[in-house]
Amino acid sequence: MAPPESGRPDGAAALVTGGSRGIGAAVARELAAAGWPVAVNYRGDGAGAARTVVDIESAGGRAVALGADVSRAAEAARLLAQAEDELGPVLCLVNNAGVRDDALALSLTDEQWDAVLATNLTAAFRLTRMALRGMVRARFGRVVSIASIVGPRANAGQANYAAAKAGVIAMSKTIAVEVARRGVTVNTLAPGLIATDMTRGLPADALGTVPAQRPGRPEEVAACVRFLASDAAAYVTGSTLFVDGGLAA
């Protein structure tokens, strides 16, 4: 396990929501490799979260799997408290938990709209708001939220998902300005077509629109999270980093 980087307070921990598989699991492993103790959150896939923890511990890191539905305010609060009880103050928060429920706007139901925004946007705000209190006191913090190119770039059938991801980007920029002087950075990543379970149902011709002519790997997104959580990115805040093989260019 790598030693903590110089600006990070001793005992600081990271919390990754939706960390049982895909991008979240890759982020958890990458942060652990950078020396962060990591709380791996999951909603339903406890076995996947446990595998992520085993991967981290096998590499010499420290991690714990914590179940919670972050779309529920009480569970989100419990998750953050439990992560801090078990690992230490959460000074790195990665809002990765996300869901899709696609439909054209004419047939998109209120329930589909509400469910996607509750997990992808509202939960990210609540956890960020709660975690910021400790970060501001410590005068150090890293918040990285996983958005999507679908936020700034239209994709038919995803009005709810696009609204949530665009909201995450705008929210993060605003919060970044509010806490910048406290040593806390707030950034977003906007992945494109990444090979995960969530993208498995996309049209077969989707890859043809990607200039790189291949899907991205979760590890390539995770490497960017590691950078944004590091001392090297201390002057990077309010930014959105596209990880999309040129799709949004």
C-alpha cells in the first residue's frame, strides 16, 4: 500500500458510493492503491462489494463494505457515520452511485424521473453536504462526482439521466466556489462509453460514434479520480474532466 500523500491529514478515509462493480469498484481499488482506507458502498450487490474489499486487502490496503441505499436520506447519513466510525474522517467522497431508467420524454413517467434524480443527483448533493462539514474543519477535502457526457450532450431517451448528470456538474461547480478557500476541491468526471453493466444495453452502433473506436475501461476513469483526489490536483476545482475517447470533442 502506498503511503498517504503529503497534504492529506493522517487517518483520512475515502467513501465510494456504488462501489461493488464497474467504475465504482475500479475507483475504490485505485484510491486504496494511493493509500486511502476505502469504504465501499453498495445497495444490492453485497457479494460484489465484498470482492472489491478482498481485492484491496490482498494488495495491502484497507477497506470495508457498507450497504446503504443512498437515495434515502437516513441511509445516506448512516453510511457516512459508519464509514467514519470504521475508517476515520471521510475527506474523499466519490459520488458514483447511479441508475438508468430510459424512455422517450413523451412516455417517461414521474416515477422514472424521480427515481433517477433521487439516486444520481439528490443523493450526491446530500452526501456532499454532509461530508463537507468535516472537510471544511480539516481544511482538506476531495469531492469527485461521476457525471456523464449525457449531461452536456443530448442522448435521446435519457431526459431524466441527462437532467441528473447536468445537475451534478452545475451543483459541483457552485459548491467548488463556496469551499475553495478551505482547501476543499469539488470536481466531476464525465465518462463516455465505458464497458460496464450500465452500458450493456446501449445500441450496438454506439461505438461507431466514438473517435477512439473503443469503449473505455473502468480503470481509465478510476485513474482520473485518483488524480483529482491527489495533492497534484490541489489547484483543480470546479472542473469537469471528460473521459470519453473524444466523443464530446
